[in-house]
Amino acid sequence: MGKKKSETQLMQSYSVLFENVKKDTVLAAELAEYGYNAAAIAQGEALYNNFVQKYDTNKTETAQETTAYALFSNAFETTAAIYKTDRKKA
């Protein structure tokens, strides 16, 4: 069993595939023999572009969530420390 590829490696592989099909007419002809004509390739590329867009959005949102949680966590710890000292005073 081979090594599992990461998401970015798979994305790059698919990107190279679509670029090669556009540039290489021999490859396009070979794929057409298996039912992957220009329309099927265009549909696949549209799906790929949609995937890349959603993947980038997900990565951005995940980074924003991580940052927001780190800020919340710091604020919570500060508030908890203040509460602890005020609670001892009471």
C-alpha cells in the first residue's frame, strides 16, 4: 500500500492534469477514447475550481477560528485570574 497523499498534493496533481490536457492534444485524444471528451474535462475542471475555492475558504475560516479562540482563551484566563483574586477578597 502506497503513501497517502495530502490534500495539497492531490490538488496540485489535479491542477497539473488539467493543464496537461489543455496543452497536449495526444493526451486529450487518449482520454476521449475512454469517454473523457472536452465537455467531460470542462465539467471536471469546473468541479476542481469549485473545490479549490471552497478549500481556500475553509482554510481561511479555520485560521480565523483559531485566532479568535486564542484571543478568547487569553481573555478568559485574564478574567478568571481577576475573578479569583476578587473572590478571595470577598
